[in-house]
Amino acid sequence: MNHFARVSVLTCLLSISLGAACGDDPTLSVDAGTVLPDAGPQSDAAADAGTPADLTVSTAQGSLHGKLSSGVRAFLGIPYGAPPVADQRWREPSPAPSWTGTREATAYGASCAQNASGGMPSSAEDCLFLNVFTPELSPSAPLPVMVWLHGGAYVFGSGGPPYQGDKLVQNGNVIVVTVNYRLGSIGFFAHPALTAEAAQRGKAPGNFGVLDQRLALQWVRDNIAAFGGDSSNVTLFGESAGANSICLHLMSEGSRGLFQRAIIQSGLCMKPALTLKEAETAGERYATAMGCTDPEHMLTCLRALSSSAITAGPTTDVLTPGGVFYQEAGKSVYAPMVDGTVIKEQPEAAFAAGRIAHVPVLHGTNTNEGVLFHAGVFGDVAPKDMTEYEAALRMRFGDRAPDVAARYPAMNLVPVTTDSIFRCPAVRMASYLTAAGVPNYLYRFNLALETPVPSLVGQAFHSADVPYVFGNNYSLGSVPADRATAVQTVMAYWTRFAKAGDPNAPGAQTTWPAYDAQKPHLNLEVPFSVGQDWGADCDFWKDIPVAPL
């Protein structure tokens, strides 16, 4: 089963990753107001301090009224796209319509309908909203803009808590934008009938969530100046599925010029994608399971279904030993696909050939990414013997499974997942970027959280970096009190990179060299240091084929 297609097993992760217990409203349980101690003065903000800015801002669609809190203006729930509902379901997005008067922008809009039964309570198909966080004081010059794409395996999440941008704004003197985009079977659904319909309009099928993200970037280009932002200095940053999306925008010609820098956190950028044909086959199975079998009325039937029916559609709930990364590929597909237009080729082929936007990239992985997926958090079952272990490996690595088992004989999938899916692909991408002449800065994140999950204690697991970037805690963990300075350091690297395409200038305590074979990465840990040891035998993995995830 495709990792990005897993639904019921990820239900708890939806709530956990958004800072809530399963089924709770994340806006109530997220520790949204936590302010971590400052390591030093907010020098950039102080230097650019001006007069208090207005809470009413004019955009191309109409006026917005935001709110002020702790020296940060927040404009929440801004529609950037027209509601993709009714006959617009499974079509490319269009800009939001204009409104008269002043629209209140003081509360988050609905999150996008989620393929998870315990997902966000305020989710809907009418969900194309974004949020803007900007300093209270008018800047003396337009500020760099950081646009965040949330993670969530392409099936859950939103641009809301715990991704409030107030602390990044305060500490880095930047503008932060967070984005909702269509998810799951509504955002990434393919079917031959949809492909034919899209062809009649001269449009691409299937990758609706990616097109939503692109439309949000176009909104930023056209409107961010009204908030004090520089539309020619936009950094696209994200984690997990959000970071993977950024890799796709680097590849996609239609996204060129909409951002000038990229920060990719645990992005799985080299992972193979399903072809359009493979995704269509999964879509046909889905339509049949939903009772829509008449070819002449297929789309009418599917579009007549409610959002809840669509998002509760067929899934494969029973995990075979190995967990979410070691299931049958392509059984249900809710992730971007190679459609020939938005995404023209497999990601690794594009990066290896340098067919990407040549913008500076900051990217990396966490030291123990895999532990989150094999710690029992998702109800995964560990292989009980070598037979089950090799069967799990075969799902991902095909005929090379015995070689992988010989190299990793302990029947522990944590290092296999970390090395094959995260760590070694990241260093391959760094090599491709350098060969293409793209400045890139590689990191190895090794800062832990205080966590209520015993198996994650002391581990820099998948998503553990997010609280260090935003300064906001979530239910999987909180930043230890003695690591508050590390938060400031990480934020400073991220925001300096957003300003200049270089995390060092000015003011880095530890110089972060651009990637090359001699100085490959920065260890984001205490103390911060340049590292030579990537922690894996990546020569072994460079010729091991990986099935689509």
C-alpha cells in the first residue's frame, strides 16, 4: 500500500501531528500560545521598525480585516481559490471571486476534506484558504516571504495550527504564508474519464492539490506587497508531503518564477511516483467500489457523492508486517503522479538531468526518520521472523530484497526506512543539485523533543524538526527547555536563507558550507557543527530500485 495513500492507519497521526488527541479540535489543544525564550535581540525587526501598520489590507479580490497579537498581524482564512465543489470537483482551481465590503480575516478557514475518519472537525471541500502573518510595524523595505506547505502524507493536515507563523515573523522579520490544498481522493484522484474531460479543456488531470499550491503562489505574487512583502523574494518551505511538493514545483515548468528559494524538510524527493496509467487503474477500482460503474455517467455519479462519502471511500486497513512503507504499491493512490504536463517525468530523472528550477535549496533529513513509522504509533506490526521480514522488503525493493536483508540482518526496519527512503536519497539530491550548478545546503537534524511516546524519546524522528522551525509545540512533542537557544539558531538559519539564499549571511554562529564532497552537511544539533559522516552506506542504496511510495 502506498505510504501516501494510507488512511485509517494515519488517522491518529492526523490529530497528533496537528497537536490534538484523536478526534479533538486541534485549534483547542495545540499549545498555540507557547513563546520560547529568545536567545537574543530581534535585531532585524528593530532595525526596520516603522509606524504601526493597518489591520485593513486591500487585495485583488477585496479588502481584508485582520487581527493583532504579540506584535504580529494575522490575516486568516483568506480565500485564494474559488470553491472546488459540485462540477468543479476534480478540476484545476480558479482564482477566488471578488467580494464587496471588508472581509473579516480573524479566523482560520475550513481545512480541506481529509481521508481520515478521525480528521479535522472543520474540514470541507470549500477549503482553498491561506493565512498571512506579518509584522505589526510597517517595514522600511519589502520583506522576504516564506510560504509553508504542510505535511500529512497528502491525505491530512492544513495550514492552521501548529503552523502559526508569529514566532518566525518576530524572530526573523519575514512574512509567513501558510496554505491549505486539496488532499487525498479529492486532491489526487485519476480516472480515464477525468483524463478525457481534462484533455477537452487542454488541462492536466489528477494533480489538483499541486495546482492548488501553484495558485496560492500566484496569489502571493499578486497580493503580498499589500502586506509589506517582496513578491520577488519568496521562499517555498515545507516538511514531508509539503516538502515533497516543493520538489515537484522545482521540476514543474508552470511553477517557475513563483519562488526564488526552497527549503525541503524530509522531502522524500527522489521517491518514484506512479504513472498516470497506474493512478487511473487505482481510480477505476475506486469508482467501482463507490458504485459508479456506468461509463457514460461516471463523473456525474462520482461528483454527486458527498464529501464525506468520497473521503470515506475504499481503503486497505489491514497492514501486513512491516507497516505503512512496506505494503503493496498502487493499491489506493492519493498522491501526485506523473501526468505528462504538471509533472512530466520521474523526480529523480529530472534532478539527475538538472531539469529543475535553478534556485538555492536548503534541505535535509532527521537522523532517525524511520522510528516514527515503526514505533507502534500507526498500529504497525513488526516482522516476527526472517520470512516476514523479507516479504516486507520485497514490497519495496523487489528482487533486491535478499540483498537488503543481508545488509540489514537484524530484522529492524527503522534503519532500512531511514537510509533508503530519507537519508541516502537526500545526499543523492545534493549531488544532483551541485552538478547542476544549484547552490544547496544539506543538513542532518539531530535535535530531540520531549515526547509522550516512549519509543520516540531521545530520537530525532520524522517531523521532530517542525517545532524547532516554528517554535510551536505539538502533541508528538515539545522543545525541551534547555533547547530554546537551538530553536533560535534553526529559525535564524531558515530566515537568513529566505532573505539571501544563504543561511550564513549575516550572523551565523557556525558557518554552513554549501554542499560539496569535502564539506557535505551541517549537523543541526548541540553543538552545531559541519559533518563528514552521513551515517549510512549510500553507495549500497544507489542502485537498489524502490517501488513507488
